[in-house]
Amino acid sequence: MWKRFGFLSPGLVIVLALVGFARQGQGLERGGTLILAIPVREGLVLCGDRWITDQTGARVGEETKIKPVGERAAFVISGRVGLDLNTNPRTVLFDAHQLTEQFLKDKDVETADWEDYATTLRSAFQGALERVPFAQWPESRWGSQSFLQVLIFYIDSQHQLQGVYVRLQYLKQQPPMIDVSLKRMVRGQFTHALPIPIGNQRVYRELESGHAPAFDDLRRSAIIQRFIKGTLPVDSATSSEAISFARMVISATSTRARLLPGPYEPVGPDCDCFVLSKEGLVPIPDH
């Protein structure tokens, strides 16, 4: 069940940034991500590209986008994850990664108050909006496409995989509208090796149900066929297979997403992969 934390707030002002370069004092957007979460026999595979891009699509840095929380949890964030002003030094107005790490610090993720987290996320975003003029507010993505989404995965005390999904929507208007919704993932979502794509899903959706000839070779791949339908029982899926699948999809998104119609949001060709199991979050070397 979704829980919502929405509001209309008069007199707010904002600009969102991922990392980029604009005129001095203007806001910047950080965007362009693909992360795949895949339930497997050992627990959960998490793979994400490394690029940080600005609002023009230019690569301005790299980072590991899978963030550990203690010994048995991790979170990932996609969408417009940061709001900065291009001052010298750069002024951070809102950073969803930092906020999430701060909220979860010294907490047991299994008993964390996620409604309080949703309220904290909304308040921080609102506070950032109040610091810049309307002309610098980010463009809105109200509707099916989230402005920002946070997924937290963890292994509970019964060694079961659990997940929480928080979605923030924002409508650029005066006054602006912000809506934060919260959903707990159910055990049934982890019974099959059904990949959960987070971020730029264009190539993933093409492989899942499209017909573009430029992707026929990938659709014929045995490893793509094994995972893309999501019908593989989790006990039959290994982490090494899921990692091979994720690396193929992330690489293809980096090199071929521009072949599909729609806006181009670049992701990096390489990725970081981790396995979250009852032993903890284990990084997988990039061969």
C-alpha cells in the first residue's frame, strides 16, 4: 500500500542539480542513471553505472551509485538526486544521497520509521526550493515519471529480502506541488528473478517488449532471454548470471539508447555490482 506525503506550499523557490556547470549562482541538475536490482538464489544483485552527468548530458564525474547501509542493507537513488548552486565553492541545496545516509546513520534499517524518512525528504526538498527564484526551478515530471525515487533493500532478521520504495513528484507552478509516496515491497516480488530497472529504462523496455532491429542481437542472447521475462524462479538464478545480464543491459544502454526515440539521458558503459545476502553487501570485481 502506498502512503502519501503531499502538499501545496506557497512561495517556494528552487533549482535542482546533479553536477554540472551553469552560470555563476544558477542551479544545476544531476541526472542520467541506470541501476538494476535482480533477486537471485544468494539474495539480491545490484548493478549501477558510474557516470554523473549534468543537465546537458555531459559527463562531469563518476561515483558508485549503490550505497551501503550498515552490514545488510543498501539503497539506490535515481532521477534528479541533487540540487546545487554553481557558486565557488559549489553550494549544495539538496542531496538525496547525503540525506538518506544521514537519516539511516546508527539506525537499524529493519525498524526504521520510513514515514519519518518520507517527511524528511519532502521537507529537505522544500527547504531547497525556498532558496532560489522561480526561474531556476527544475522542470517538473508529474505523472508516471518520477522526479526522484529511492529504493532501500535489506536482509531482515529472518534472512528474508525486504524493500522500501519512496517516490517524489514535483509540479513546477506557483505555488508548487510536491508529493512523496511510500510503498513496502512484498515477499512475492522476490520469488522470481525479475529485474527491477531504476533510471533510464529505454533499452531495457525495448529488450523486454520492443521490435527495433538494432536490438535483435541482444534479444537473441541466451543470458538476456533468461532474465528479461522475469519468469525464472529465484532459486534457479545465480548472482554471476544476473551480473552478466546487468552488465550487458547497462553497456547497451550506454551505447545504443540514442537509437531509440525520445530524450537521450546518457549512462556510463561500465558499472559497479554488489550482491546483498545474509553475509552482507559484497562488491563484485569488474573483470
